[in-house]
Amino acid sequence: MKLIYTLILSFFAFSSVFSQEKKSTKIKYRHADEHRYDKRIDPDAQMMIGKVMFEHDGTLLSCDSAVFYQGKNLIKAYGKVEINQADTLHMYSDFLSYNGDSKLANATGNVKLVDSQMTLTSDTLKFDRAQQIAYYPNNGVVKDSANTLTSIIGSYYTIPKKMVFENDVVVTNEKYIIKSDHLEYYTEPKTVYFLGPSTITSEENFIYCENGFYDTKNDKSYFKQNSYFKSGPQTLKGDSLFYDRGIGFGSATKDIEIFDSIKNLLIKGNYAEYYELSDSVFVTGRAVAINVVDQDSLFIHGDTLMMTQSEIDDKKIMKIFHNVKLFKSDMQGKCDSLTYNEANGEITLLNKPVLWSGKNQMTSDTIIITNNLLTNQLDSLKLINSAFIVSNDSIDNFNQIKGIDILGKFKNNQLDVIHVMGNSETLYFARNEKQELMGINKALSSYMVIKLRNNEISEISFVNDPEATLSPNSKLPENARKLKGFIWRNDERILKKEDIWISKDSIK
């Protein structure tokens, strides 16, 4: 019984609240210079002319003339219509229909809605005073202290100072232009939220996204969903992008791509930072630089990648650090740090570098590969200090070239001639045209010139008192078949581009 009594009380309490919510107040007539009434025409219609004023729930309505339907709690206002809501919001129009029960105002003709944050203009505007929402169905313009926004359809929520724009949305700022099909804008703190395909265009860059926000007051933004950032020939993509226009800083996370359309250079990773003013990039997390060529691209991977702009000639310098591996079908390499200089096409490998080209393994303290900037083919090779070239003649036999420095020239991306300078030594297995072993040739000289054919030694020229011996295979002991400093690193070789991701033992 007590439960039934409680339910009955709850029902009446709910009904009372519901009735209060549905209850409407009457529009109050305040003033008019002239008042006309003819109940034969319409018993509920009163004509007001000259300085007409009404009041409804603290809001004033003024106009040149009006028809007041007191029984219907309805006004039709004409000429210089103004709604003044507590001196915080003003709406102007040529015509207005206002219903006191629904608190819905329909305005047409030179409509303008003004509050402390913005001004909205349109030819047609519906204003729901109960919900404090203004809506235009056919073209509108919103202006505040920072931006001008236009769209086909728009809504303004006065309490959170929020606007929702749809269809051909354009936001114009002195620094950029935003275009979208659907976005939200908060007049304080002047933040745009993107809810569909959107673009931001400025003199410096171009941004595309399908989701995210832009704080136009502080010039900071966050984008996701197919977003990318384009500055000059460079395009930055990522699962999410952050951009601070004020300092020209951008960052991207997860599956990032940076592509330079002029240099055909693609950089990938899982995190990137872009410094627009210095035109520099920092990438980490499976970082890889790809020199894109139709048939044979060059892949360079390392733990961290940095690209900066030279202060001398505005050319790019790329540095890759730790566990560096490079792959090209005709050349592979490994080192702990690498530098690429765009100005001269030089790739420098440091810290126990090793390079493979065809059958040849090349090592030294420093390796410099020069690329022909016009043909994009290998041009020359420098092995600086403790230079060593090894190629496998047979299972346990190795052709070897050693010197302080070695300079190699490429032809059609293959080593064509080698200059060995300082304490030059060679050991190679001499074979006849039938590839029959004739003996083992060991030679010493201060300078050698070696010509190659199909990556194999075809001719050696000695300079300055050479010493050379040809020993039968059976007469040369095992401990004399390797020059001092010999090391065979073929187990480290990168055989295919996918191998750049395989973590083997650290640099030996």
C-alpha cells in the first residue's frame, strides 16, 4: 500500500513539473503610436503602427508596425524589427513572426544576429528562444574578431557559443582559408572542429584532414583521419598530425610519410617532427629514407633520421644514426651512422662501415659513395683509411685488395676501375679463360690501378717498384692466403630490402 502511495505521489509530482515546463507566458503589449482593431475582419488581430514594442519573458521586441494575435500569443512584425534579449543578444530583420507559446522566431529580410562574440547575417533565420538556438537554412555569414565564416546551412547555440556549419563551409582568416563540408566553431576560444573532408590553405602550406580541430586563437591544430600537410614540394602524412603555425612546428605519429616530389625522396617512420622555418625533419621509429627510382630504389634505414638545410647553399643534409642499413639491388651496406649531402650527392658511412657491390665487399674507417646528380647512378667510391676490398673466388678462397685509401669509379652502376693508394697489396686467384686456377698472385706496390669486368679483376697495373709473385695453389700455406686485417662479413649482408628491418648482431 505504501509503495502504491509513493508511486501516485511521484506521478503527480512528475505531472506538475511537466505542466510547468509546458506552461507558456503571454506576450505583453507595451507601446504603439497608433492602435487599430476591427473584429469584423479578424476578432483576434490588432494592428499596431509606429514605435511598436512588446515584451515577453524579459525580452523586448520592437518594430515599425505589427499585427498582434493576442489569443494565439503571436506577433507578425514589419519594418526595422529588433529583438533585444537582456541586452546580451540582438536580432534585426525586415519581417518577424514570433510565437510566445513555442518561443520560436522566424525572421526574413536582412537578418542580423549580434552578441558579444559574433555577428550573424542571413536572409532567413529561425531563432528558438527556449533552446537558445539560431538556425539559417540558406546561406549565412558569421563574423567575429578573428574569422569570417560562410556556409549554406548553419546553427548557433548561444549558451555554449557554438556554431555548426554544413555545405560549402568557408572560414577566412588573415593567415589562411578553411574549406569544409561540415565543421563546428566555438566563438570562445575560437576553435574549429572538423567533422568531414576539410582543407586549410595559406601562403606557406596546405593541410587536409577529415577529423580534428584548429585553435585559431593560438594557431595550434590537431588532425587525424587521412590527414596530410604540404609545404612546397614536401608532403607530410600520418595517422595524426599536430601543427603550431606560430612557431612553424609540426609533428606526426604512426605510419608517417614525408615525400619530396622534386627529389623523389620518401621518408617513413612512426614519429616525425617538422620545423618549417629551418626546413628540417626529425624521424624515429622504423625510420627509412627511400630514393624513389622506377626500377631500383635506394632504401636507407636507421634508428633515427634527421634532415636539415645547409646554411651555405640551401641544400639538404640527411643524417641517420645507429644500426644503419642500406639496400639497392646493385649495392648494400651497413654502418652505425650515415650522412647524405644533397649538394654533391655524397653518402658517407661511418663507424666500421661495410659495403657490398656485386661480388665485392668493401670496408674502411670511412666510406664515401658519390651519386651522379644528373643520371642518378653511382659515380665514385672512396674507402678512406684501412681500405679493404674482398671478393669470394671459391668457398674458402678470397680475392683481396688492400691499401691506405681506395678510389673506385663506377660505370653502369658497377665498379669499373680501382685506384689503390699507399701500401697497396693484392692477393687474387689467377684463372685462365676456362676459369682454371693458374696460381695465387700476391703483389705489393705504393700505388695500383685495377680494372674490373663484371665485378672481377681483369687487369692490374703497378706503379713505383712493385713486388709480385705467382705461387702455385699447393705451395701457398693457409695462413698466407689472407692479407692482414682480412674479415669476411657476408653473413651481415642485406639480401633484399625487407632485410633492413631484421635486427642481427651489432656492427662487428
